[in-house]
Amino acid sequence: MAHDASNQSLMQRDLGVLWHPCTQMKDHETVPPVPIRRGEGVWLEDFDGKRYLDAISSWWVNLFGHANLDINRALVEQMSTLEHVILAGFTHEPAVELAERLVRITPPALTRCFYADNGSSAVEVALKMSYHYWRNQGQKGKTRFITLANSYHGETLGALAVGNVPLYKETYEPLLMDTLSVASPDCYQREPGESWAACSRRLFADMRRTLERHAGEVCAVIVEPLVQCAGNMRMYDPVYLRLLREACDEFGVHLIADEIAVGFGRTGTLFACEQAGISPDLMCLSKGLTGGYLPLSVTLSTENIYQAFYDDYQNLTAFLHSHSYTGNPLGCRAALATLDIFQRDDVITANKALARRMAGATAHFGEHPHVAEVRQTGMILAIEMVRDKASRTPFPWQERRGRRAYLHALRKGVLLRPLGDVIYFMPPYVINEEEILLMADAAWEGIQLATRD
């Protein structure tokens, strides 16, 4: 840290050594990475003092603002007593307390917590647990997973295999296990006059047919409840989850809820599954779990799944998956401080008002000739740009219209990171009305600029 950092010097040093995620590095020849010196609340600040409103919660992780004083205090206290200890054969207070609280606040059937380091790892754990459960039950023919079209569950090979966004998956297809893909309940393509509920119900037919045909070889169905986030923020109705829960029970298949992106209040309830009144067999959590501070994830399971592994050692039925930093005390403590804020500030109620303000600030977007839809589920709002509104014909992806909007917003001091041509807001919950209007104005101007030929 001896360098005298400036925007220019840090950019140059970065491009000499770093390989950035989800980035074509050649793009940085014309648009260098933005150096950030500090963060506070919804704001990030560079070395020249220019500020950027973090409208996407730094990849959907930050809930209560950057440099949050409550989480800071908890971490300082924790690191002065215990930074890490092996969780195999040992335990510690933050891991136990966090597990107790997660069991209390997640859907009722979930009773056990298995910690990992990140969202992809939580998905890997869930897939392996489901397969291994059936194996321990003597059903070795259950080896496949059913996934939704347009779904995303992470970048490791197992998580990639159960996702279906071609941009991320196609290159690695030869390395991936074979899965069964069914139609997404995505309501974007609903018929004229068709409600979200009717659309999602209609699209469930494909899932039911696949279960009828393949249940004997299927371990689990994995879904992102209510919003397919990396799949262009496509949204669907809770009725789909109710039908899916009933069908999984009927056909003897696990239901895995990947709430990594949608959990902790993003959809308007603490967990998206609550809106359908269902309990999955396995639930994956990460991202907002630590308030955006540290990598930590958890896979929650039912008692029934846990008991299938509880046995004499000699029978070799134990779940041997492990991570060096499993249950890291600092991560757990950040998560506990995050849950304290939810409890103290009645965040879910406050977010309802913020969600209404976001809707109000973007109400006129739907009238734009190149906006096909403005859709919202709780604190997630998405605006889909298209070439032709009537037919919903998209712009050619090679034109990178969304990137034009991104670059304009950056100049205006707002961090938007569109998914293709879908601009979305997923801000920290500490955003205020004035900041919502700034975010909306930058997006509106960005759309005007991006859709101009």
C-alpha cells in the first residue's frame, strides 16, 4: 500500500496484472476500469472525488450500504477475538447463532445449515446432497436434474450444468453433466390480456410432463424463485412455485430453491418462497447474507435429508464436501449484524415504500417507443429495451445497446450494469427518494441515447 494512488495510476497497474470477471478485457482499451477509493451508503467514490450511485448493489450483494457502521463494529469486535477456526470437529458462537437464526427465519421445513464460501458452492452442495440422499436411500438411478430455460445458478461446472443462459454455458457444454431443461415460467412472453398467474400456470405444463416422464431418474428440480436474475431479470408468478412443490411431492423429487440473488428482501418478502407459502427441500443463500461484506453461503436442508446421512462411519454415507473457510467467524458475524438490521429497522415494510417510489420514478418508461416492458418484483425493477415494441423484436446483440446506456449512466455518476439490453435497478435498501430519482433519470437518458440509431 506504499503507492500514491490516483485514478490513472491504479487503472494502469490494474491492466498490467488483473483479469476481471465477466469481462472482455479488450473493452478496457477504450473504457478503463473505474478505480474506487471508498464507499459510503449507496455511493462509491473514485480518487478524484467523483461519486457513483451503486444502483446494482455491487452485483446484488450490498443491502445496507457501503461501510455500514453496524456491520463494521461487529467485524472489528469479531476479528479481535477469532478470525477463523476449522469447522470440522470444532465450532464457534457466530456459526451456531447464525444457523439458529437462519433456521428460525427461513421456510419451516428447513432445519439444518451447511456453510460454504459462495453462491456457486452452495448450489454444488445442494446438487450433491440431493444425489447423495437418493443414493443413501438405495435409489442409485436418480442422477439427473431438471432446470428451467433461461436459469442461472453459478459458474462452477455443476452449477453451470443446471443453468441455461447460453452466453455462460455454451462454451463449456462438453464438460457438463446432462440435465433436463423445461420451459421457463417467465411472463415476458405472455399472451395479450393474459395475467402473470395464468401465464406461469400455463407454462408449468412442460414441467409436469417432464416429471411424469423422468421422475424415476431425477434427483431434484432447481429454480430461482420469482426472478431469473442473470437471465435478464425475467419474472414469474408465485403460483408456479406452489404447483412445483405439489408436483415434486407427488413424483418423489427434491425441490431446490436457489435464493442466492432473490433472498433477504429483494422480492418484497424476506425470502421469495414465502410468497408461494412453500418450503423447499434445499435452499441456497449467499450474496446479501453478509450484507455485501464477505464471501459466505449456506445450503439449508430438511431434517429428512440430514437424517439420510446420519449413520455409523463404517457405512460411508457421510457428506464429505468441505471448504477451508467453511463457517468463517467473520462472515458469520457480518451475517448476524445484517440480520440484526432487518429486525431492528423493519426493513421489509420500509422496502415496500421504496419499491413504490422506484415504480413511480419509472412509470413513464413504458411509453418509450423502444421499451417493451417495465417489470418489478419488490426491490428488483427491470426495463427491457427492444428494436420493435409491437413485435418485441430485440436489437441485434452485437450492437451492445445496453452498454451505451451503461456508459452514459457512468458519466452521470450512476452505476448501472445492464444484462444485454435490460437495464435494471437492484439498489441497497438505504437508498432515498432523491437518489431513486437520480438513478431513474440516468437510466431514462441512457435509454434515449442507446436506442437512437
